[in-house]
Amino acid sequence: MSVAVGVQIGGVAKTMAAKVFRVGRSSTGLGLFAVRPIAKKQYIATYSGRWITNAEAARRENRGSKYMFEVNSRWTIDGSSRRNLGRYVNHSCRPNSEAVLRKGKMIFVALRGIAPDEEITFDYGKEYFDLFIRPIGCRCAACTRKAALKRARRRKATARPGPARDAPGEANRHRTRCRRGPSFPGWRRRGGRPAAG
Ligand SMILES: C[S@@+](CC[C@H](N)C(=O)[O-])C[C@H]1O[C@@H](n2cnc3c(N)ncnc32)[C@H](O)[C@@H]1O
Ligand SMILES: [Zn+2]
């Protein structure tokens, strides 16, 4: 259900779907961002690449590849190619897209309406999260908000009556202690693993 655009190629009229995203900078490297409103269930992008066995995917993952997309108990898509723009979809614990297998292709579709400039995200599942995201700390919007809230609560809990204005040494010590907030421990999954990913 993407926007259909009529184009004339070599005198033959063809219908081509206009891209609904752009590749841009996100807090986690590159990411995909909506360039127009995307409706719930609308097609966003394809996760393309060679289909390889899960055993081969495990070998490639052990060599450091982050772009293995498990389709089922047998097959995985190796999305390492830069032509696969689907590989730039970042993880979120509160995603706005899901991956579905349609006509032999793994595609991302919107889970809800997505506004222009919103980042397109997907929940890569527990295994991926534990292997690649947890060690570096999840920087999705939900976890970032949660971490900020936790820091604010901790600041409030440790807040004491302010030092006298004529005691700058005291004030500095207090500020330093507050700024050193807890390091965010990462996000813990509550649900089960999605069908693919
Ligand atoms: C499928 S790639 C996504 C595209 C990637 N940002 C890039 O620039 O190539 C997944 C990798 O991006 C980073 N990443 C994605 N989502 C993240 C998140 N929520 N928090 C931290 N890092 C994330 C991790 O390095 C992860 O292994
Ligand atoms: Zn998260």
C-alpha cells in the first residue's frame, strides 16, 4: 500500500512504489527515517540478501556479522550488502514496524501510523538484543526515556538541602555527586521472541 507513482520508462508506463524512507544519522549510527506519513500496515522496506542456512548464519555471526535475519528454523537472510537498505533499521524495545514474510520476501510494515522524520524501528528479538544491544546499552527512545527518568528519580532521592551560597566548595561537591548517576543496566525483555528476526 505504498504510494504508487506512474513513470514512463522507454515508452512503457510502469508503476513504481515511491520510497517512504531515507537513510539518515541516528543515535546508533545510520537509521531509516520516514519522509512522509506512513499508515498502519503500510509497506516500508524489504530486508534483502542471500538466503543461507542457519548453521552458516551462525558461522558468519561468530565472525562478527550483525546483519543475519533469521526467517525460520532453517533459513536466514544475510543482509550484509549495502544495497539492502533494510539493514539500517535500528532496534527499539517499542518498535513502530514489524517484519513479515510476504511472497517470499522479508518486509517491514508499519505497526502504527508513523510521522515524517520519525525513525523506523523494529524489535530484533531477545537473542539479537543479548548479543549486540545489551553489551552497549540500548539507546532506543523508550530506554533513553527510562534511563533519564531513573536518573531524575535518583537525583531527587539524593537531593539534600542546598549548601549555603557562600560555600562554593560544598556546592561543587554536591553537583559532582549528583551528576554521577547510575549507569543504565540495559533493557530486560518481558515478552517472548518474535517469529522472525
Ligand atoms: C541492523 S544494524 C542497524 C544499522 C546500524 N545503526 C548501522 O549504522 O549500520 C544493528 C546495529 O546497530 C546498532 N543499534 C541498533 N539499534 C540499537 C539500539 N537500540 N541501541 C544501541 N545500538 C543499536 C548496534 O550496533 C546493532 O548491532
Ligand atoms: Zn530499548
